[in-house]
Amino acid sequence: MTDLTQAEKDKFFYYQIMKLEGDYAGRIAYTLYKKNKIDYIVAYKIKNNGVKPTDEKLKEWQESECLDSKLKSYIKEAKNITNEFNKELRKTREVDLDKKTRLLETKEKDLKEKDKHLNKREKELNERNKYCQVKQKGANWVSLGLNLLASFIFLFLCWLIVKYYFGKQRRNI
């Protein structure tokens, strides 16, 4: 249909509506026109005992639909549909955004609580490490002293046993 002259295009509703409104509203207006055309054909058949309208009748109907006032009413209705769709889309997106915001706020709150807990735990561990290190240093010196004392006591006991044992054997000889 791209090989049509401007005069031929002016006969078609699609080209007239797209000339006025070339976006989504124009396409919706064209869809509304096609629906009305189907409704006209169905109503005509009901009124005329199932007989289809002639090409002449369809041409008359089409010419009446291509009047400027009718074209503007199609565009107005299409814009209303588009606006309603956009409102519903915005509402849906706002609801989704609110849900995501609440979820993020909940997660943020949980993370802050976990962070508090981790900071508290870290302070406790740092305090414990300070305490354990101080005790460990003291405990090492004490352990060393006790080990040396135990070694001297052991040596002393060994000396006593050896002295007693060898001392008895010399007496028996």
C-alpha cells in the first residue's frame, strides 16, 4: 500500500487518522474504527435479514466516518484509552515500587541489626582477647616456674632414692 497516491490515501481511514495522530493513539483510533465497521456490518445484517451491506453502502458508511468531527472523536476516545492505560500502568508500578521499597527497608533494618550484633560480638571478642593474652602471659611464667620447681623436686627425690639405695648396699657389704 506504499505505492498509493495522496488522493488514494485520503480515501482510507488509516492514512487520515495517522496523518492527524501518528502514535499509539492513532493506532487505537484505527482499531476503534474497525470495531465500529464490524458493528455496522452486523447491525446491517440483522436489520436486513442476513444480507450483507453492498460495497456502495460500506463506502457511504466509511465516508461518514472520515469526517473531521468523527476523526477527532476517534482520536479523543483513543487518547482517553491511552491515558487510562497509562494511569493503570503507573498505579501498578507504584504498587510494585512500594512493595520493593518496603522489602528493601526491611532488609536494611535486618542488616543494621546484624551489624549491631556483629559489632557487639567483635567488642566482646576484643575484650576477651585482651584478657586472655594478659592471663596467658602471666600463666606462661607461672607454668615455667612450676615446671622448674617440679623438676628440682624430682631430682631431689631421685637423689634421695639413689642415696638411700646405695647407702643401704654399702652397709650390707
